[in-house]
Amino acid sequence: PPLDPKSNLADAQTETTHRFEADPTAMQALAQTHKLSEISVADYDAVFYPGGHGPLWDLAKDPISISLIEQAIQSGKPVAAVC
């Protein structure tokens, strides 16, 4: 997934971010994420957007994201966001 450029600045780095970036399992999981265009709401029980850059800036205006949220609501599935 795309990374918020400010999150990768030197002053945003911590021991935790360094550990995360050095974790091959975490990096492999990120390398295999699905595009929203590949997601079907029918395959999921709910839609949840964790907080951060994506929901606030990218996903709030993305037509595919909006469609997935609308489909979930129309299907009576829970939709939640933290930001």
C-alpha cells in the first residue's frame, strides 16, 4: 500500500518503525495487499478503516472506496472507521 511520505521522514522514525521495516513477515504481508478494485464486499462481514493517512486523505475521496462502503451499508453490514 502507499505510504504517507511524512511517515517515512527521519523525525517520524522510531525503534518500532525500524523493527517493523526489518521484519520480513510484515514486509511480505505488505507486498501482497489487495487493491480495492479487487475486493468484493460479498466476501467480507464488515468494512473497517483503521485510522491514519489513508482514510483521511486517500480513501475518503476514492470512488472505489466509497462504493465499497455504500455496498456494505446497503447489505446491512457494519462499517466503521477510526481516524
